[in-house]
Amino acid sequence: MDTSTSALASAIGERVRQERQARRWTFDRLAEASGLSRRSLIKIEQGDANPSVGSLLRISAALGIALPALVEPPSTAAVRMTRAGDGAVLWSGDAGGRGVLVASTEPPELVELWDWTLQPGDRRTSEAHSPRTRELLQVQEGTITVEAGGETLVLGAGDAAAFPGDAPHSYANESAAPARFTLTVFEPGVGPGTHSEATDD
């Protein structure tokens, strides 16, 4: 892991540990609730693993908190700003793409703002998020292919799409040039008792 990735992994590990211990949960309890192995959770808490978006979603759902709570510093400020380059890189593609969480609102009506870059050949696949999740996407550069709601959409720069996030969906760059898009995820009812089935490849 590079320095920034290592720092994020350490911060995530510390927040997972705090949330787990605040509930007086053992690793076994969190493993059972999240569907992740005890060994994986130990490595995450120690900052020795770079957890996938799917793993973080499973942990946040098990703990009854929003994903941003694991990757963003706690804040009571009414206005929060993320400088260019300071977002949390939560996904890296095999070809060099990145998914960066740049801003979010507070639960229970959670809204996340993402900046995605897909290099040629990159693909991000997600299982269903929690019920009633919706996603809004607009392409800034290049061309991407979105599969959602039983449809396949090819979107170019300036094109936008809205689709259900509570069903399997994917984004891919099947072109020969890099692509970039902005993604907004609305996930209502985030909190204790909710559960997200989201994973990623």
C-alpha cells in the first residue's frame, strides 16, 4: 500500500475497532453479523488490509452505521468541505481506475457523492444495496456502460442516468479511452436495524 492508502486503512481500522468495542462485540460477533471472516476483520482493524467497498458496506451495515462514518473523520460542523485530492479512495480497478468518496450527508437519509475514473477495461460490479437505494450518474469524460434494472446503457460525456441501487448493477469502460463520472447514491433509512447486501468484485 502507498502512504495515502496505508493512512486510510489505519483510520478505517481504528474506527471499526471503536465502533465494535463501543458495542462490546467480539470479533466473532462482528464476523457473524457482517459475513466476513474473523481473520479479515482483525487485519482490517490492524490497518493491515485495504478493505473493498463491499467489505466496508457489510461492516457498516452490521454495526448499523453509514459507510462514511468509517472513512471520514467525525465532524459536527454544519458545512464540511473536501479539497481536491482529499477524498477517500475506496475502490481501485485492475486497469488503474478509482472510486473516490468525496462528500456525504448524515444518516438516516444518507446521500453520498462519488468521483469515479474508469480506465479502459475497468469494471465495477455491485450487488444490491439496501432497500430503496437510488443512484444518479453523469458522465464527465469518455464513455461508460451501465447495467442496471435489467437494461444496458452506453453513456457519453454529458449523459446522465437514474436507476435503482437496490438491485445488482455495474459500471464499465469498454472504450479505448479513460472515462470519468460523478455518482450520487441516496440510501434512506440508514441506521440500526438496517442491512446492506452490497459487495464488489
